[in-house]
Amino acid sequence: MPRTNKSKTPGAVLQSLIEEYQINPFYLSKSIRVAYQSVTNILNGKGRITVHMALRLGQFFGNSPKYWLDIQSSSEIDELSADKKFISIIKSIPNVKDTAGKPKKEKNTRSGKKKTGKVTGIRKKATKPNKTKKAYNARKAKGKRAGKPRKK
């Protein structure tokens, strides 16, 4: 199993193995029973190494599926690490070690009272009786046809 740099993409690793074993992408795709387009997408950096593909490539090249998934994961991490917008989002997420065990701050409401976190005084909204349902039940009780009341 050849060693690779962490910065290598799955396509670059697959290309090096194809060259090492002197096979072509068409032969590889037929051997592992996937579409030719799936192999070429990985080689061109447009496709991903899925679990299914990792199992197939691992069997074909004699290495573990975890090897292929590690290459895919490392490549994705490297790609996202270069994205400044994503990094700023990640840095804004608090660490559980920094926030664990600290009491939550109480919020002030408009009335000046502090919320304690308890939910009290919930009332249901008053509803009007459904006239349509009443008419339906009255007709049903009389034994008449109890279909849906007609709309006017």
C-alpha cells in the first residue's frame, strides 16, 4: 500500500495506483462493477469516495476501505480548512469545556421581571364552536344522510 501525503486528493491517489498497476479507468470500472463515469469523476476531482466505492477499491487494490475513506476525509478537511468563511463559522462555535457548568444568564423581559426558565400561565386560545360540525351531528342523529354539509 503506497504512502501518500495528507494533501493528496482521492483522485490523485487513484491515478497513481492506476499508473503503478498499468491499468486504465475503463478496466478499473468494469472490474469493480461501477459506471465508468464514477471512476472518471473521482479522477477529475468531481466525485467522492463513498463507503461502497471504498469497499470496492479496497478489494481491488488489496488495501482496506478505511484507507480510502481516510483519504477522502483528509481531502475534505483540507479543502474546508482553506475556506475562510467556513473557518470563521467554526471559530464562533463555543467549546463545551469553556461553557460546561456555568449558569445560564437570566433574560430581562419588558415588564422588568427576570425569566426563570419555568413555563407558567399557558392558556389555550378560546375557540368558537364549529357550526358545520354541529349541523353534521344533528343530521346524523336524525338518521338522515350524514355526508359532509354542503357549502353555500
